[in-house]
Amino acid sequence: MSIYLPIAEMPVNGLLILLLSGLVGFVSGLTGVGGGFIITPLLLFLGIPPAAAVATQASQIAATSASGLMAQTRRASVDWRMGLLLTIGGVIGSTLGVSLFSSLLAAGQIDIFINLLFVVFLGGIGSLMLYESFTAIRGGAAQARSPLTRASRTIAHRLPFLMRFPRSGLYISVIPPLALGVGVGVLAAIMGIGGAFILAPAMIYLLRMPTNVVVGTMQLQVFVTAAVVTILQASITQKVDILLAALLITGGVVGAQFGARFGARLPAEQLRAVLAVIVLITGMKLLWDMVAPPDELYLITGVL
Amino acid sequence: MRLAAFLCAALAAPTLALAQQTTPESAPVEPPTILEVPQADAPVIRSAPRAPRRPRPRAEEASPAANLPAAVTEEDIAVTSDYRGFNVTVFGVNPDRLGRGDIVVALRGPKQTVSVRRKMRFLGLWVNGPPVRFTEAPSFLAVVSARPLRDVANNQAIWALGLDAAAAPRLDGPTPPGADPSDYRRAFSRLRRQSGLFVENPRGLQKLESGLFVTHVRIPAYAPIGQYAADVYLFRGGRLISSRSNRVLVSRQGVERTIHDFAVRLPLVYGLATVLLAIAAGWSASVLLRRR
């Protein structure tokens, strides 16, 4: 099923895109790890221009996080006040990110920059996931740790502009949530990812939020940031391909449902370990491509 | 259909009468004129960028079209959602009644401004070096002849007519210190060849009876959308005798066009629509999930 993408200006196999995004959606439904940082490299590998891949990917993240946010709202597990602060940061960060993205595009360094970020984050997430799944497989030692450390004070308690967050039972400075939102927003705009893998640990370990509100609150931030990135990319770089978005959204949303349903029956920790290994190998391959002497020294960039 | 009619007519009528019939707007029979090609220092492609800029003769202004009757079967190519590229058929008649000379067909895509960069090592990583800018770089170029182009046309003509992807782009702006623009020019040609956007086919031109020639040139699906030109040249003794240019328009149609126009004219609304699509998909997934 060949479909010509009107904005990316190339034909793709529609079934292949549906299958890939469905598979990634399945894996993220299964393991709880977001799909953005897997889908974007896959799209680049299929030959879709980086600008179109990153810009379009944001809309897929908006779809999956919207679905998650609605489910979490029904369970009343969203800290709206904290979510609002993270979201304000996210909107500022993504605005900065989109303008950084277009200036890197103009400077002809966007591919290097995206690759470098992916090497850093794929390496980091892969190692972290591998470590966590091994400790979980060996006997749930990790479970005992997080509630134990919750009472201790972090930098979030010492900074000025303190605010009360009744839903999370916190009295902390507004600066860390805002800064976290900005940082994740910049990454979301440049890399075409949601940023859940940075937000979740930061909210637990840095802000000391209770784990039951982390996922819902995070999804509020991810949804609004992804929506803003989509609109900004559509207005500034004009690289959002709505046909590609429809394929990615359909595959991702359907895949995530199946993943969540099968998740209970499958050994999720072992799957996480396998996924971690795949993520690490991808990161190492990207690093190798940047370090090894290239076969072709020249490249054509910046058709502006 | 057009080709069939053309072939029938060509086989029935004398060649010169045919020329008038298919190109009624053009001047009647004239002896083939020799095009003005600058007789300078006989440049080779390699040293081309250092040579001074010289006027590049445009086919339509340089030569009366009647000298070389040629046409394309499809002047408007519609890019729809199932577009997978297109085969353009270029056909015509060699006006030389003795059949002397060689026909060369060049299908050119819209011109672009490109930057060619050389990777360099920076803190152990290979990063993109400073750019060498070229204007008028063909986004697509296919050159078809019946025998190798270098046997047909001299270097000067190849350079002047831009029959090689390395020859067509014009150097624009300063070059980085220590960089030789001709290296970048060759790299442009090589990279375009690798990605299938520069095609040379020295056997692709078919010669039929009565000086008729025909060739099929493939525009791949990944070649850019825009105004193409199918330029036909007649060479004899390495020099250009006459030429003719036909326009081929590759444009989005139907849904593809609607979406593209929407994205370009109302970018903000388009972005909002994409987000609404995402919310609708997420909402329906959430509802479906709750039912189970």
C-alpha cells in the first residue's frame, strides 16, 4: 500500500508504517516506556527527512498522551496545580526548542545534533532500564527504596517561591517544576519525543511526588507540550505531514491498547530487559556512526 | 495516443513536413544553425569552477525550434496519493535527412540552492564542516543518449549545457579557506547519482526509421515536485547543432494538493487540525479501553 506523503514529498509503504507504529505502541503499552524515542530513529531510517519526522512525531505523542490523560483523569490521579507548572515550563521550552530546531536546520547541523542527543539519551535510558529490570527480576529490591526516601528534603524544598500542592501533599519551590518543564519541552521539540523517561524519575526523585499521581500529571505536561510543538512546527517549519501523522497515530493508539491488555499476561520485566538491550545497541550504532571514519565525506544540506 | 499519432504521421509524411505539422508556431524550414558556444580555453569539468562565468545558452532562445521537432507524451504529471514516479516519453525526429549526428535528451528537475559540506573531525566526532553554496543546482537530472555522452559532445558543450550534475550548479558566495570548490562539485554529482537523482543512460535512446527517436525517462517518486524541462539536443562532431525544450509539470493533485495548500496557506489552522485529530484518536482509544 504505497502512499505519497504530501509534506515529506516521498512515497512510503502505509502498511509498514502502521505495523511499525503499532509494534512500538504495543511495546510502550506493555512496558510503560514511551514510543517517541524509538519511532523517530525508525522514521529517519526509512528515509523520511529529519524535519518532517520530528515535527510529525509530536502529533503521535499528543494522541497517546491524550488517551492516557483521559484515563488518569477518571481515576483522579492528576495533580492539576503541579501539572500546570510543568506545562507552563513545557510551553516555554518547546517554543525555545522549535526555534533552536529551525536555526540548527539552517546551520546544517540538525542531523549531528539529533544523533548526539539520541546517543546520550538512548545510552542513559538503556542502562537505567537494564539495571532496573535486573534488580526487579532478581527479587524486587527496588520496590523497598522509593517510599523510604520520600520523606527526605531535596533542593526543591530549599529554593524560594514555595507553593503548596495538596494533591501531592507537597510544599516546595515552583522553580524545579518550571525548570523541569522547560528542559523536557526543549528536548520534545528537537528530538520528537515526549520526555516521559526524564519526567517520571525527576518527579519521583527530585520533586518527591507520590508515584500514584506521577503518571497522570506527567501526561498532562506531555500532552500540552506535544500539542504546542505540533502547532509550532506546523507554523514555523511547515513540516508536519498529516497523512504520516494519521498512520502513526492509528498504529500507535491501537498497538498501545493491545500492549496494555497483553501486559498482564507476559513477563514484563524480561521484556523490559530485551527492550533495554535493543535501545543500547541502537545508541551504540548511532555513536559508532559518528566516531568511525565515514565512507562518504561529503553531504548535501540546507535546501532553503 | 500522441506518440502513436506522431509515429503514424512520421512514417507517412516526409520529415520536414512533419516538423511544421507538429510545431505550427515555429519558423518553417531553415538550415540547421550552429549554436553560439564560447570557444574559450576548452575547459574540462574538473577545472570548471575556476573558469570565468560565461553565458549559458538557453535552448529556446539559442535555436529555432523547427530545427529539432520533439515533444513529450505527458506535459502534466499528477502527484496523487498512489504516486510512484512517472515514465516520461520524449520523442522527436532528427532533422538531418542523412541521419547524421547524435540526439541527447536531458530531463531536468526544478533548480535549487544547495549547500555541500565536507565532514570534519571535531572532539573525536565527525561533524558537518562549513558549506559551499551552489545555486541553480538541478534537483533531478537524467541524461539519455544512444552512445556515451563523451563520444557525442565535447567537454565544453557538456559544461555549457549542464549535461553533467557536476557542471550545472553555479558557485555562490565565498568558499571556506583551503576548500577546492571542484571537489564539492564532484561530491554533489556523486551524491546525486547515489540517491538516484542524477541518472546517465548512454544506451537509453532508441533510433527508429526516418530519423525518429524515442526514449523513456523515469522520474522517481522521491524526485521533487515542480517544473521540469525535457531538453533535446542534436550534436554533430562534438558540437551542438540545434536544441529544443519541452516543459513537464509535476504537481500535486487531489488530496495531496488540498493537504499541501492547507499546510502552506493556513499553517496555524493546519497545526490545530492535526492536534484535534490526535485528541480524537486518543479519546476514542480511551473510550474503547474503558468499555472492556
